Amino acid sequence: MVLENLEVMHKSFGKGTVASVNGKYFTVKFESAQKTFVYPDIFEKFLTLADGSVNDDILADLRASNALKQKELDRKNEENRQAMTRGIVIPGKDIVNTEGDEEEGRFKNSDNEEA
């Protein structure tokens, strides 16, 4: 998809034109300033095409980007879960032994809330 020369609307900066694209970054010229944004993330909340729509290609790129972010979050959560079951302390977590509990210990975060 070609972004250069597209007219866009930003919630704070108003109307602008895409001046250049460099990988996942693109620069928009507004009346008051020139700003660089991350594609496609900026289209999620702050930027739309000048006609108020969001192109189907942009929506597809947003979905793909969000799916990758979720996959990475799920991977990190699984690593943390596995580390905790092996008794490895994750930074910001403390092992707290509990009396009368069948488990060897429970994990609590640094605010003493059960994790």
C-alpha cells in the first residue's frame, strides 16, 4: 500500500499529508509541525485518512500487528508460568512459604499480593 501523499487527520495535530515512509515509520507534515509515527499502530487510535475512514489494508495490517503483539505476550506469560512452576524466582516476585499448604510455596509479587 502506498502511504506517501495520503491526506490524514490526527486527533491533536489536525490535517496533514504523509511526506515519507521509511520501513515501519512514516512522517506526516502538519501545518504546525512535522511528526514521525509508527505504522500501523498510530491508526489504531489517533490517525485516520482525511475522509475519516481507515483503509481495509491498514485494518488488516493493524490486526496482524496486534496478533504478533499478543503472541509475544502469550509467549512471555508461558515462560513466566513455567519458571514459577520450577521454583525459579522472576524479578519482582518472591517465594513465600505457607504453613499448612500442600504446595512447597506460593509466589507473591513485591506488593505482597498473591500472583
